[in-house]
Amino acid sequence: MSQTRLVLRGSASNIVRLVLSTLIAFILPPFLVRHLPQAEYSAWVLIIQLSTYVNLLDFGLQTAIAKFVAEHYATGDRDANYRLVSTSVVALSSAALIGSAVICVMVWRVPQLFHQMPPPLLRDVRLGLLMVGLSSAISLPFSPFLAVFTGLQEYAYPTAVTSISKLASAASLVILLLLHGDLVELASAIAVCNLATAVAQWAVWRRFARERVAFSFPAFDRASAAKLTKFGGALAIWTIGGLCVSGLDIVIVGHFDYGNTGFYAVAASAVNFLVTIVSSVFGPLIPAVSALQSKRLPTQIGEIAIRTTRYCTLVLSVLALPLFIGAFPLLRLWVGPQYAARSEVFLQVLLVGNLLRQLFYPYSLVIVAIGKQHVATIAAVAEGAVNLTASMLLARRMGAIGVAYGTIIGSFVSVTLHLGVSMDLTKATVVLARSRFVIQGLLRPLLCIVPALFLYPFWRRSEIIPATPIALLSWLVLTVVIIWAVGLNDSDRQQIRKMAFGSK
């Protein structure tokens, strides 16, 4: 099977997972905000956010496993894959112990972290965080088993496991909310689903991949550990940078402006939906480019980066525009007028910041796939440091909106450093002209936002249908025309015609 088909199959599987995640994302927040008081919803958001920090102790190992499994499987080196997976499980078992200790410290410090939280909620938050956090830590050593399938470019099994897990978690929460369950009961349901998912990951590997990618515990290979550390070290820096960019936002809001935590979380959820679409569609680039890098010239890898950046920019623009312009009516339909009124400005500011930083997501994936992520860490480190510093300083003065502005400031730093530094440091393996990357990959597809700029002054913020049908139709038609005529090039249009009509 060709690499193009494998990438498309991976994207299709991810889209299936994305559709399910989208349905859950649409259904669950309205249930939560309608069945939990605002202060309790904010507390629930903080429980989930703090628990996810344990997953950061993965430090890019899943990405590394997918990359190296793809390379070793392509060359038929089964022993290398055995050593790699076994070593990664041992490493993540150690990370699980560290994560458990971190959770216990956070549970202890909850009153200091969120001094504005109503005292009656402290006990439930501590118990909920302990259950969800420890279950996430215990699940860490099981994650390599799904990463194996990503390396094999077989996406159906990870899609099935993660989809069933999300469905079970969401269904449990909905049932408990209808039965007036409290925070501790909600956390118990999530903890049980986390542990069940961990067991399912191992079972699926044992049934469908054990013969091709073996594993034993506690086998540990120093050479494999060094290989994972070398590759994952830079990804760990990227992970920490990502934590500073978006992972700490809700916690910072909870510390400085607890009253707006729930409203900020609603806006962040909508933005995360956009980011999830991009990662789902373009994520299969890593194993695909990893398998291709020995067969393609640096100029060809550069062309892949430009082409996928163009597609990514179009996807981001098409998704972000309705969210930005129609923030209030869309939020009102989703979570009601109270949350819409308070979340609208957070959503718009966060959209701008994340749109900017996601423009370079395909380029980042390509340099990870070729193993050169260490030379591009300066952008991740600088963005994370600037974002965190700006968010905390502005939060003291402006509250939650200051945290959102910090995202925009950090994204400008990231874009500037990728263009000015990262592309110079990776030019030996990813050959592309910066001017062509900017024009073909960014500016041409970004022209599709022009009709929306003309539409915005006529937008009626507080109405469910916030513009006249003629204005909306004109905006839609002009946007589609610009995407087709300018955002895509001749090769793109020919491929679309071929797929649609079976002709050249």
C-alpha cells in the first residue's frame, strides 16, 4: 500500500475518532454546566486539568515509539522493536511512580493553589483529584501498546479503544449527572474508565500485534533507552513548552480569578476542538515521513512541509472563522446565554492565539518525523516561557482575559522563531525557501478570511442568526471561490477533480 494511502487511512481513522470526540464535546459540557453549579463546574474542570498533568510524564515516548517502530518494521528489525517497546514500558512505569507522587502533592496543596475556591468544595476536589490522577498515572505504562499500532500504521485498533473509552466515560458522566451525582462520584467514573482503557490497550496489543512487535517486562536495553532519550529529550522540552502555553491556563485562572474558571474552560474547550481536528488530520505525517525519509530528498521533504502547511492553514481558517465571528450565538446554543456572555471574549482571543501557533504544526511534525526536533526547541522554550510569564503578570492585573492575551503574545514569539531560527537549523534535511513557505503555505490560503472581514461589521452579536441570509450566502460563496481559486494550486485542484470525478 502506498504511503499516501496509509496517510489517508490514518487521517480517516483519526477523523472517525474526531467525529466521536466532537459529539461528546457538544453533549457533555452543556450537561455539566446545567447540572452543576458554576463553582462546582469550575472545580470539576480543575480536577480534570490537574489530572492530565500526569500524562505529560510520557515526555514524547509515544511519538518516539511510533516513529521507531515504523522505521524498524520497514527494515524488518523485530529485535529492535522488542527492545524498544520493553524499555519504554519500564521507563513509563518509573514515570507512573513519579506521577503518583506529584498527584499526592497537588492533593495536599489544593487549598493554597485555589485560595478563592469555596471551602465546602475542597474535600471533594481533593478526593476527585486523587482518584482521577492516580488512575492516569497507573495507565501510563500501558500507552506504548497503542503507539505500536501507530508505528505499524494500523489505526483501527487505537481508534476503537479510544472511542469506546470516551463513550464509556461520557455515558457514565451523563448518567451520574441525571442522578444528581456529586464530584466524587463523577471522578470515580472517570478513574474506572481510565483503568479499563489501560487493560484494553494491553489486550489489543496481545491479540493483534504481539507476533510482530514483541514485549517483555522488566526487559531494559540501555541502547534503546539512549535512543528514546535522545529523540524524546527535545520532545520533552516541547511538552514542557506546551504545558506553559495552554496546559497551565485554567489553573492560573483558577488561582487568580476563580469566578471565571468555568467560563474560561468553556472557551478553551471550543478552541481545543479546533486543535484536535488539526492534530487528527495531520498527525499521521510522523510515521509516514519517518518511513519515507530514507527514500526522499531534502527538497521533497520541504515540498511535503509546504503542501501540508497550505492544507493546514485552510482547515484552520475554515474552522476558526465561524467560531470567531459567531462566538456568542454559537456559545449560546451550546451552553446557554449566561456562559455565552462570559465566555465569548475568551473564545475570540484564544482563537487568534491558537490559530497563529498552529500554522506551523505540519512543519513541526515533519521535523519530528526526521528526528531533528532538537534543533527547533528554541521556539518551544521561548513560547512557553513568554506565554507563562505574560499570562501570570496579566492575570494579576486583568484576571482571566490576561491569561488569554498571554497566549497571543507567546504565539507571536513562536512564529517569529520558527521562521527566523528553526528553518535555518533544519535546512540540511528540510529544504524549503522561506518566501515560498510563507506565500504558498500561509498567505495564499489565509486570503479566504477576507470575505469574513467585510462581513464582521454587519454581524449582530446577540442574535441566533446574526446576519441576513444574503450576507451569509455571499460570505460563504466568496470564501469557497477564494479557497478554490487562490488557496489551492493547480496540482491540488487536479487531485480533487480526480478523486471527485475519476478524471484528470
